[in-house]
Amino acid sequence: MVAISLIPTPMGAIPMDQTSLSVYIALISISILSFIFSKWLDYLNDRNKSPELPEEAEGIYDEERYRTWLEYDKAHGRIGSLSSGISIVLSLVLLVFGVFGQLDSWLRQFTEHPVVLALVFFAVLGVASSVISMPFSLYSTFVIEERFGFNKTTWKTYILDSVKGTLLSVLIGGPIGALIVWLFYAMGPWFWLYAWIIVSVFSVFMTMFAASLIMPLFNKFTPLEEGELRSAIEAYCEKVGFKLNNLFVMDGSKRSTKSNAFFSGLGPRKKIVLYDTLVEQQSTEEIVAVLAHEIGHYKKQHTRQSLVLSILQTGVILFLLGVFLNRPEFSLALGATQQSFHVGIIAFGIIFSPVSTLIGIGMNMLSRKNEFEADAYAKSTYKAGPLVSALKKLTSENLSNLKPHPFYAFVNYSHPPVLVRIASLESQ
């Protein structure tokens, strides 16, 4: 005899067999434990902050700038805690009362087409998520970042960014999502393989062309003009045998005074981008050192390495997804009355989240190793001093955390803490 249990929902009680009930309990437990783990990490990180200027901060922060960082970090911590608190409460409400299943049942009144149903389901969740998160985004941008002198985003830019982001999600994410849903219902056990091929091709395409096709929709890219800086960069690139075809300055100051630089693309599509704020805040030697670090990533094949690992990881996840979604217990555990792709994928995402966290930790470990290698490349082919100086300026200008808790950094940081990087660069 199969045991049947009932879960409460706003529309009544939904029966579940023992397996679905176990999944239901696991979903709630994982959500709560993930939240507790995240808050524990935040607690460790807060406890690690010194109220007084640490000795190691010499040459990076002065007393006044350090106090500003403490206030900045505290302000973001408060809004982050409020956001995560509301998020876990809403998540538990959705799980406990079977809201995902209720939404599925309600939408089935209008369409039973599996692809259309899935797209509308995720569209509703996406709109709801945006509405809930928008106040926090607005407060962070126009209150906290404004208060500390970082914000340069206008209301017009913010609205346009939101509209463009939504349109891209619809125009790009919609067709790909529809294709993946169709594959699930049409290809049976081979769904994961076809989906993997499609996602992999898309990932390679985006790696090669995102900086050329997508990012210009949000920022202006201008070739670095002739002068001392470009001459110094060209001389360095010639020295290390790096073919410099695409060197651009991006109008990062359009949104923030914070600065950065990045490398994107593969082969002839590779592109180095400097924020205009970086060009303004750093000396020629410091900028060349930062660029040497980025070229180090290229020379050490880090972009290709990360792409290959990401594709392999996606393949494993899609294989597991195909196995899990064919089990109705995952949909039933969320209050659905029948097995469906879109409800099951929500359950899978929660069940898989601890594994995703472990994978994220592994990827962060690899990323930190790559950052050390890129630093070492810059040191050996250029100079350590200008890169150290650049890192100190970036830390101070961006109000970055000098001394995060080691375990917090181990879990969350894709780059080594700045003091660790500086110590490595200054070592023999």
C-alpha cells in the first residue's frame, strides 16, 4: 500500500505519495540550510572586520578612507541581509503552500501546449522576481552608491538597461528555452545530449562575440587613441608576442566611478577592454601592468580552460536534469498535479544547489589559481611594482575588502584577496 500525505495550499490540500513527500521535505530543508550557511559565512566575514585601520592597510587606505569602507560595507550588508531575508521567506511560502503547482494549474486553463506553458510559467516567475528585486537594486544604486560617490547612473540609463536586458532575455533566452523544452518532450532519454550541443554552441558563440554584439548595446567602446599609453601598450605586446588588434576603452563612467579591465573572446576575436575610469585613475605603467595581467590569462589559456570546464559541467547537469525531470515526484512535490518540465526544473534547481555550491567552490579555486598565474606572468614579463600599485589603487578607489574571512573568501572569491596577491607579487 502506498502512503498518501497532504500538503496545504491556498486552494486546499494536494495529495502526495511517500516519495514526493520526501522530495518536498528535502526541498524545504535544503532551502533553509542553504540560507543558514550563507548567513554563517556573512557572520564570519563581519567578525573578521577590524574597527581600526589594520597594519596591512598601509599604502592602501588611510584612516578616513578605511572608515568610509566600513560604512560602505555596513550599508551593503544591511540591504543584503534584508534582501536575503525576504527571499528565504518568500521561497518557503512558495514551497510550503505549493504556489509553483498552483501557478501551473492556473496556466493550464489557457494552454496545454508544453512549450508555450513552460515559457509563460518562467515569464511570470521572471516578472515577479524582477518586481521583488527592483527596490533593492534601486536602493543600492541610487542611495548607497550615490552616498559614497560611486553612482553615475541616471534614471534614463537605468530604465534603458532594464528594457534592453528584458528584450535580450526574450529575443535570445526565449527561443533557446523553447528549443530546450521541445527537445525534452521530443527526444526522450537523448534530450540532455541535444540540449548540451545547443548550449555548448551558444556558449562558444557568446564567448567569442558577446563583447562585440551584446555589450555595445549597453556601453560605448572606443579604440584607445594614439599617445603615450597606446605606445607603451604596443611596445609591451610586441615584446611578449601578443597580436594586438582590438584594444578599446569602455565608458564605465557612464554608470560608476569604479574601474576595471577585462579580456574577452577567442582567437582573432580576442578583445582587451579598459574602463575609462581606469585610464583616468592609473598611471601608464600601472595600466600596462594591468594589461599584462590580462594578456597573462590569454597566454596561459585560461579563457579556453574555463570555457571547456563550463561546457563539461553543463553536460553533467543536463544529463542529471534529464534523469530527474522524468520522475513525476519532483513536480508533485511542488504542488503540481502532473509531471511537467517547468515545475520539475524548479525542484531540480533546489535539490542540486548544494552540489552547485561545491562546483562553484571548485571553479573559484581554479579561478584564484589562474589569477596568481596571470600576476606571475605580468611580473616576469613586465614589473611587479606597477601591478602592486595598481591593485592598491583599485582597492582604495573601489572600496574593496582588504581582509575577508579566509573561509568566506574560499567559498565566494573568484580572485584572491588583494593582500594575498600583493604578498605573492612581492615575494621572490
